[in-house]
Amino acid sequence: MRVPDALLRHQITVEPYAGEGAYGAQHRHAIPNVRALVSEGTRMVRAADGRQVQATATVIAGPTLDCPPGSRITLPDGRTTTAITVTRHTAPGLPVPACTEVACE
């Protein structure tokens, strides 16, 4: 079971992180109109390298969202942010919706 589309009230654009290049971070083609639930608010999260970073938004989307850490995300208000952590929530066999949670800078 996946998170119901009725709960995903926002649309975001995701540019998946593709690695580092000669000129810095490289991103793949943008994925527009991704349905999501965006919650803006600050909280501390731990980045992949162990640093504590302040996240300013949390995005909940479907379980198949292609958004590795470092991806660029354009929020509904037009602000562009970067994915810090990506967590996939699943509960096979339980009546709990699967989703992807992204903490954004």
C-alpha cells in the first residue's frame, strides 16, 4: 500500500543528484509535477557525512521517488533547496502506507 494521492497536496520539481563533475554537483533532468506533502519547519538532522544540519522543510512523497541526497528540489513556493537525507518507509504486511521522506536544507 502506498501513501494515498489525496494526502499529497503539493507539487514539487526534483532534479536527482548524479554525482560530482568538473564544475561541482551534477543533476539529471528535472522531474516536474511530483505529488508531495511539504511541511516547512526547522529541525536538526544528521547528514550522510555525520554533520548535524538544520533542515528547513520535510517532503513526503510516493515510495518510488527518485531523489538521492544532494538532489535539488523546487518547493511549491518556488524556493530551491537540497535534499539532505532520504528515508524510505515501508511496512510489508501491515496496513501502513509506504512513502519516501526527504529532509531539505
